[in-house]
Amino acid sequence: LMGANRGNGSHRVLAEPPDQALIETTKLRLAPRDAARIKRLSRKSEQGALKERERREYLRLATKAERLSVVRVQALAELARRRGKPLRVLMREIGWEVPCDD
């Protein structure tokens, strides 16, 4: 926040995250264990075989995955804005990949 008070009467401007931090943010993923679990629960859900406990777990993991996706895309958009480049060009430059649902 601009002009954030540090408590001693001085003011400073908080810096934007460096590009490298944004690049790392674009590459965030679910933990492998969570990714494997959501895949199993998704298959079971498609078969209509989820128990209530599994349904709640599936919704929790799906929400977590969606939030990660939002954060990743926001970081990608900020990088594109900073660099003044189209998303496709930037994505290629940083090696950004869209996670696939195998």
C-alpha cells in the first residue's frame, strides 16, 4: 500500500513482487498427492459412486485447485502487463503450461 505507515512516522511504498516471483507463482500446482486424489475422486464422481465424505473432500480439493488456477492466471496477466507482451508470447518465454486433466 502506498504510504503505509511503518509505525515510526516514516512512509514507504511497498514494492511489487519481482518478475521471478510472479513466474514461480504461474507454475504453482496442487501437491502430487492432492492431484492424484482429485483425479480418483473425479472418476468416482463420474460413475455416481461418491460417498458423502468423498464428495466433501472432492469439493474441497476442487475449490483449492480453482483458487490456484486463479492465482496462476493473475500472475501471468501481471507479467504480460509489465512486459507489454501478448499472453501467448509470454507463456512461451517462461515455459508456462496449462495443467492437463489426464
